[in-house]
Amino acid sequence: MSKLSSQLLMLKGFLWIFIFLGLGELINYALDIPIPGNILGMLLIFIALKLNIIQLKTLKPASDLLLKYMVLFFVPYGVGLMSYYDFIESYWVILSVAAVFTTLITLYITAIIQQKMERHD
Amino acid sequence: MIELYKFSIFGIVLTLIAFFGALALREKLKFVLFNPVLIASAAIILVLVLSDISFADYNKGGKYLSFFLSPAIVALGVLFFEKYKVIKHNMYPFIMAVCSGGIISILCVSILTIIMNAPEVIIKSIVPLSVTTPIAIEITKMTYGIPSITAGVVIAVGIFGNAIGPGFLKFVGIKSKTAIGTALGTAAHGIGTARAIEIGPLPGAYSGLAMCVNGVLTTLMAPHVVVWIISYVSSS
């Protein structure tokens, strides 16, 4: 594939992803359901692929690029923690105990159930 | 002197330098706490505090980067379709694992906050702590908590799960990479999923779908649990 056509494919993929994001936001807004637009967009794009409305090869370059840098997009939220400094200072013991124990127990229960029940073939 | 930090390019460039610096650091030193999100966020906070720049000024640029989180979540749907055939035969254990994990998460955080006598506003704000930030904030709005506290705790949980999760699970005897992926997505939402994608595309697919399923499950359950705890605490 030439460089230009692979770039066009990337652009097309991004366009589709944003169309589904917009659809998700629209449904969230119009039907007033408490599931955010991006999660609805994720479900819709899966359904569209399953029903063969769009091809996987059209979306793959753009979606792979977005997923590769997904961690980067969280950094500004991480920096945002600095705004809650006073609150965290007052309640950090309760918040950390609740967060750490809940996360570890949830990780363990989920992983052990999946590991015990899943089939490898 | 022109105040460079007033421009949105400041936040973007600072984040990119911190992030790719953190990636390079982890390449050199393979240590669990050298997690790119953790190191980059800490480095940026340090720069901002030392040079007396507010988060609002930083986020003028930062918000352009966090904006891409939404299309990245949509892209998880594409990844899931790609891996769907591989997951299909394990659908039942997968759903069982995510639902158990999601319910345990809500119960555990509820019981802990009751035992520690947490103020009502904390209970209302942190019950959805395992799910992805946008969903957690929606839930907090339904329970009348403070969304910014939710966001802070949810991100902290994500970074914690991302940095500690795989090591902890190996330590307690989990060998299956797909089980680690499912657990990361259930307990630590998108930031955990980002780690699962680093482990491999298949754990990444399990993790992304786990995040989605648990997000919907928690949306349906958490508001009722909060109402129940509040009435329990105020009646005892």
C-alpha cells in the first residue's frame, strides 16, 4: 500500500470513530440514559462491525493508534488530583484504605473466578 | 516576559515531554512504580507547584489531550470486535467474573466506609470507584455526591491498579493473562485497561469489555446501594 492511501485510510478510520462517538453522545442526550456517550459509541461501533456495516480494516489503523496512546490521554486527569489537595489531606486515610482494599479484593475475585472457569483451547 | 504558560500549547508540550520522558525512563528501569501515568502526572504537578502555575492554566492545553479519551473508548469497541472470536467460547466465565468483581467492589467500599464512619458525602462520592471516570461521575450526580472527589479517587484507583495490579495478581497466584486483563478492566477501568493492552492485545480486549460491562452494571446497582447505606447509617 502506498503512503498516501494508508494515510487516507487512517483519516477515514478517525472519521468513522468520531461519527460513532457523536451518535453515542446524541443518543445519551436524546434518551437521557445514564450511560455516557463514549461507552454507547463503543457498543454501537461493535454492533456496526458485527452487522458488516463497516469493515474492520477501515477502522483498525486509527483505532490501534488511539489505543497505543490511551495512557497519555489520562495524564491531565492525573494532574487534576492537585486541585483536591485540601480534601485529600483531610480524608486521605479513609480514601486510601477504601480505595486500596476495594481495588485489591476486586482484582483478586475477578481474576480467580475467570482463571478457575475459563477454558483454554 | 511573555507568560508562556497562559497558552494552551504549554499544557500540551509539558504533558508530551513528561509522558515520553516517563516512557523512556521505564524502558531503562523496569520497576513497577515507574508507571508512565504516575511518573508523568507527578512530574507535571511538581513543575506546576514549583512555578506557581494553576491547574486551570495547565488544563487549557491538557484538555486537548484528555479529549482523545472519548474516541479511544470508542476504539475499544473495534479492538473487542477484533478479539471477539477468541473471547466467545469464554463468554460465560468472563461475564461471571466481571459481575462478581463489580458487586464485590460496591459491597467492599460500602462496608469499609460504614466501618470507618466516613462522612455521608464521601459515601455518596466514592461508591462507583472501580468504573471509568465518565460513568462514575454520572453515578455521583445521581447520588448527589461531589463529582470532583469521585474523579480524584477513580483516577487514583486506576493508577494504583495500573501500577500494582499485574504484580499483585501474579503474587496471589493468578497465571492466566486473560484473567489479569479482565480483573484490570473490572477494578481499574480505562487506566487498568491501558496496562492490559501493554500486556498484550488479548488481555487488552478482555479488559476493555470488562470495563464496559462493569460500567453498565455499576450504573444499575450503585445508586440503590448508596440510598441503602445512607438510610442504614442514619438509622443506627
